[in-house]
Amino acid sequence: MALEKNRAVTQNDVAREAGVTRSMVSYVISGSNARSVAPETRERILQAIEKLGYRPNKAAQELQQGKEAFAKKQIGVVLCDANVFLRPYYAEIVSGIHTAAHENKFDVHFIHFFDELRDPVLFNRIIHPEEIGSLILVATKHAIRNDSDLKLIEAIKEKIPQIVCVEWKCDGLTSVTFDLQETARKAASYLFSKGYEDVAYIGEEDERVAGVRLAFIENGIAGPGDGQVVPAFTMEGGFYGAKTLEEKRGFPRAIVCGSDEVAIGVLCYLNEKKIKIPEEVAVISIDNIESAAFTTPPLTTMNVQKRAMGVRAVEMIVGGTALQGDKSLCISLPTSIVERSSC
């Protein structure tokens, strides 16, 4: 079928090319489940779309469905900051969001950083029910610094009915996360079960520290004392955290790291100092990012269901269960140990 040059391809054109009705084309494009489409028919329509270069007309879709109905399948994603793109842990979460959105015929409408939302012009343009029907906030706790940021969260809640917080909890909002305290407790307890008693912690100073302290108490061991808790957030932080431990109190017999990234820095420092792992210093961590299996030695770590957190966030939006207020849900995904050679 020859089309006039520069004329926009329509659904009618696709229907004629595929030998089907326009409504059938519409069902395939929208991903509607209102009517089943035979696999061979769907394939014929998709081939016609590819051949003709059909591109959905957003304005026409909005006119036909109504702006808010059209926006219902548009998901906005807000990350804590730009550093998230450098961290494999969060890359897996975002990958889960994209995969689940695609499988459910939803679109990730935008990805922005929390700081950008402080611009009222941008905020009013994108945080609007005619733009998105739902919002996923990833690790936003790291971006909230003052009361103005809390007010911004409240403004978001007023605008968007379905919001899911991933890897953090916010009062009145649905969340998907894992238990930081319990995961750190399990990690430290694993070291104690292996006979290590002189245990230090290097990592983020949050619920993970409480989990390590609880493991000390449960195992009847005093500590952690001065110099046994060192803050760190990155690989570089882990490297210098291990250096700090050595200078302040000497190497402990074992170290719990708050994340695999921190642990990689710790392993790097120990290897540089020719400290045998785990014979002289054992190391356990939290996250199980892909590179944890390829460190020297391979890192024992607590597996966090990173991709699953992103998937579950989308599934709740699709299912209409990402509610607010008293109806909000908090899903905590279980963690499990991945035993390798570092302890």
C-alpha cells in the first residue's frame, strides 16, 4: 500500500495493511485485555506497524480517552539524586521498574531527581494527573533534608493518587522495601555462628547499626565499642573505613559491611595490605550486586531482592493497591545469605 509522502500514518492505514479492523489495531496498540487477539493476527498488525512506521498520536489518544485516562498508564519515577545512576544496586531496581512497566503495557513517562522537583515550574508541569497516573519514589529518604522537602512530599501526595516508595518508608504512602535492621542482624549473627567474636561494622549509620548491635546482644558478646562502627557509603568510603579501623584499634577478626560497594572498598584495602581473607579478617556484606561474585575473594553477602522491589512497585500500581493514608501498604521482601569465600 503506497501512502502520500509526509502524510502521517493512521490506525486505518495499519488496519488496511494488515487486513483487519481498526478496532483490532487499537486493541493491540493499547494493550487492552477487553478482547482477545489471535497470535497470528497480532503478529500481522505488528508487522504492518513496523512496515508503515506507525507512531501513536498522543494528542489523538488524549482526545479519545481523556487526558487523565490516558495518563493512567504513565508512571513517573523520582530518584534521590544523580549518583543513583552510578550505583549498580539502584540500577537493578530501575531495571525492575522498566521491565514490569513494559510487561504490563504501562510507560515510564519520565525519570527525574528529587532536587529537580523543588523547581515549581517543573513540579507543576510533570506532577499532574493529566501527565502521570502514578509515581515511584526511589530511595527518596536520602534526598529529604528539611521541612520544605517534607512539604514537597505532601504536595506530591495531593496531586498523584497512586505512589509507591521503594527502599524507604513514608507515613501514609505504600512502600516496597526490605528490613535493614533484620538483614544486618542476620549478617552479624552469621559471623558469630562461625566463631568470630571481634566484629566491626563499616557502612551507613542507620537501622543496620541497630541490627549489628542486636546480634551482639543475642550472642552475649559485649560491643560494638569505640572504633568498631565506622561510617561509609561508597567503595572509597569502605577503603578508608578499613584504614580507619586499622589505625584506631587494629584490624578486627571480622567486618560487617553495610553494602557490597563498601565491602569492595574494604576488600581492596585488605588485599593491598596483604591481609588474608578470611584467614585473618573475614568480611560479610549486604546487597548481592552482580560484582560481589567476582571480588577477591568472592564476597559472602545478604541477597536483597532489588529487581523484585521495582517489579512489585509497578504491580501494585497496575493492580490499584498503591493506596495512601490508612489504606497504604508496606511490603518487606525477605533477604537471604549467599555464601562465598570471604568469611
